[in-house]
Amino acid sequence: MKELTLPSGKIAQIADATGRVLILANTTAQDDSEVDFCIVAAMTSFQQEDGTFETLDFDRFLDEVEYEDTIALQSDIFSDVQGERLQDGVIKLPSGRLVKVVAGKTRQLLSARKKAGKDTSKAAYYMIAELSQIQNESGDWEPVIIEELLDEFPYNDVLALQRDIFAEKKTSSASPSSTSSALSGTGSRGQKSKK
């Protein structure tokens, strides 16, 4: 947990989130433009008058948080989401973990889509798991398991892998939503009703 004084003078805490926050953001967002804001809203709590901290639901976040504060939060949360390319497909993630990304084939794409099923927001993460191997303590490479990716990897490690794996592809960007849309085979997640 990290504490930050925002431009407005308000105090915010940024949670130590895992990759699962990215899934939450994809399911909360109405469209691709909202995803980064959903990530920030899910990871941030604001100090109240009584000294406690409260996480705002997405609509309250949009209506109550000043835009300068949001920009400061985005700058902090997304400041370290780049992996360092080493050699032979190995990436050093922001946490220091070493992951090897193998060349993907259509079989991995099909497998990722099947595993995601109707939950297209998870397709990109299944693809990351299909293509990634993590170096264990003895120096051997072992497959990345989806639950490990979502529940144990810090969110910035997952974003770094996502950006590395999908950056060279012809998707519009490496945001969590655009890669999910590309992998779902539909080209669009469709509209959701307002919560």
C-alpha cells in the first residue's frame, strides 16, 4: 500500500493489486476508453474526514475526483509497467521476476479462446499464460498458470507482459480491453448496461 498526497491536497492510498484488477477493470468499463480509469478507481482509496479510507465505486470516482488528482494517480499507477527485454525471449518484469515468452502459434490462440469461454475479458490473460514461462528458484522454466498470473503477479508485471506480447501485433494498443477484444474474435466487447 502506498500513500500519496494529491494536487487537491487529498490523501489517497494505492493498493498493491494483482493482475485480477485488470479483469475487474475490463468488466466494469463500458468501452476501451474507460479501462485505465477503472484500474485507477479500483486501486485507489481516499481519506475521509474521520481519517478512514474509502474506495469509491466507478461512477462516484468519475463524479467526485478532480481531474488533476486522477492524472496524478494515473502517472503513479502506470509509471512502472515496462518490462526489460533481455535475450532469447526473456523479459525482466518490474518486480524483478524473469519470464520467457515463447513464439505463439494458432493452437495457443485457440486454446486461450476456449479457456476464456464466454468471458472474453480473460482471453488476453489466457494467451499470456499460454506463451509465458517463469523462472523458478532453481533456474528452470515452468509454465505460468492463469491463477498465478491473476492472483500472484503484481498488476504492473501483467501489464508489462501484455504490452510486450501484444505490442508487435496489429492491435490498436496494449490496453487490457483492446487486446481482449482482439483475442475474443468479435472485434468488440459490446455495450453493457450502466450499473
